[in-house]
Amino acid sequence: MSIESRSAVAGKRLYSPAVVATYSVVGGLPLGCLLYGVNSTRRGGSGLGTILLAVAAASFAFMAVGAVLGAHVALYGALGWFGGIGFYNLESGPFERAMARGAIRAKWWPPALIAVASYLVIGVVVVLFRGIGEGQ
């Protein structure tokens, strides 16, 4: 192992595959995609990381618009399960290699705070927009 490969990830905080999968299942596929993108970017995969972060942002936006328009969200739960399994499998090898090179396991709870805040904002927006639409 070269010094460069060790220093590329040394000291960077990465979310474990179990954390990424759990967030995908509990918080939805966009949240799992977001954490997987963060990990990929921190490991040096800025291209893939950027794409994943953009997909996560677009997915959150589509979920918010769908919620405002009254769309049924049962499919989101199924996608979260499949995404969680996929993210776990995709992330397991790279995460373990990064840990061996000096990466640090990120704490699981900061994304939970962000997720709760995000979903609260979406909920407030839905209530406001549906209330405005019904009031006319």
C-alpha cells in the first residue's frame, strides 16, 4: 500500500454500509443515495459522488412535489428497501478498504437530524400548499 493511497482517505469520515442501507430503508431512497454520494466523494470519486448527490436532490424535489400534488408514496418504501440492499452491497468493499487505509467511521446521528428537518419542511410545505389550494 502506497503512502498516497493511504493519505487519500486517511482521516475522512465515512458512513458504514449498514448506516447507508438503514437510512435508505427508513428515510427513503434519496437519503441513502445522498449518504452513498457523500462516501463516494470523500473516497475521491468526485464524479460519481456529484451524480449521486444531484440524483438525491432531484429525488427529494420530486418527492416534495408529489406530496404536494397528493401522490401516493407506497412505491417510495419499496424503492428504499431495494436501494438499501444495493447500497449495502456496493458500499461494503470500498468502506472496508477505506477503513484499512485510515478512514474514520462517521457518526450515524447527524444525517438523522438533517433528515428529520428536511421531512418536516416538506410536511409544512405540503400542508401550506394543500391548504392554499383548498381555500380557493
